[in-house]
Amino acid sequence: ETGVTQSPTHLIKTRGQQVTLRCSSQSGHNTVSWYQQALGQGPQFIFQYYREEENGRGNFPPRFSGLQFPNYSSELNVNALELDDSALYLCASSFSGRNTGELFFGEGSRLTVL
Amino acid sequence: AQTVTQSQPEMSVQEAETVTLSCTYDTSESDYYLFWYKQPPSRQMILVIRQEAYKQQNATENRFSVNFQKAAKSFSLKISDSQLGDAAMYFCAYRSFRISSGSARQLTFGSGTQLTVLP
């Protein structure tokens, strides 16, 4: 069984640029969510995708957007990067038909905005 | 909105000893899940233990157990026989109990407790 994988693991951008982060969900999982974890803090929910549509969103501006593909993989896009966007971005997958509550996380993408 | 509070930014424990990490939460819901996740330096969040709010019995997973006090909205994690590999950041998290397929499964995390295990 393949776990959640994310790419890239690290990247550096400058303010104003755009970034795309990628996530492959765990085998058999059809739901993907994204979290932002600033240094020294707990993860904050960005949004969730199910059946290729966003079905839940946290308190993040529209410049944070995403996609889910038919194979359930996902992308997180951030436009007009700001210094405060520097964080670890975590992807988590789950299977909607099993309400055990558990999410399975990847190792994250560390974004630094200069 | 739900909130999760971890009031201990750092804790340390001697190897083989027992340590308890605290967590309180605030919610108006009656059904929900509570979790403890571990985040080692590899950064991957690993589920340690899960508690369903409708279950009165405290969850146990090997050396890890919880003390779930629903009325007090408290959810502490006890680690027995601490091992060097237990050193990590520990996060308490809350999730609503929604059974509709595809509904948002948002986790609300606390700020974490950094656990150091001393040899």
C-alpha cells in the first residue's frame, strides 16, 4: 500500500511569485485535504477536495486554490506569494466511505518565500 | 468554531518513565473525534491514538493511553515506558463526527507539545 507522497520537499520562491505543490493520495483514498503549518505552530486547514470539487475551506484567501484529478491526486496553488506564506504544507488523504476520522499525512513541502 | 489548546509547549521525560501531555478543547457539538498525532523531525504526522466522544472507555494503544473527560473537555495523553523514539512534537486534534460521504473532514489542531526523552 502506497502512502501519501508530496513534491517538491523543499522550495524557495520570491514574493509575488506563484507556486504549485503536488500530492498523491494513499491507495484507495478519494479525499484530499491541505494544511498549512507555520513554524512552531499546529497545522491550519486550507481546503478539502472530494470528487474533484472543493467541499470545505478554512480561513484562507482565494489566492490559495487547488485541484483534484480523476486519480485522486491533488495540487495546491498559491498566487502572489507573501512572506507569511512561508510554511510547511501538508497533504492528507482519507476514504470518504469510512468515517473513522483518521487522515493519513505526507511529509510535506517546505516553502520559503524571500 | 472549535478550538484546541495545548498549554505545555515543551515537556521532557526520562527514558522508561511516564509522561502526560495535556489538551483541552472547546466545542458545542456532542459527537466528535479527538486525536493525538506525533510529528517527528521527518515532518510526517503519524496518528498515535483516536477517541470517539460517544465512547466512555478511554482509548489505549500499547504504551499510549488517553484520559478523556468529556464534561471537562479535556483529553490528555499518557506515554508509559518512554522510549527515545517517542521524542517528537505531539499535536492534539479535533474533528466533527460527520457521517455524510464526502463531507469536509477538517481537523483542528492545537499548537503542539515538544517532547524530549532523556537517556
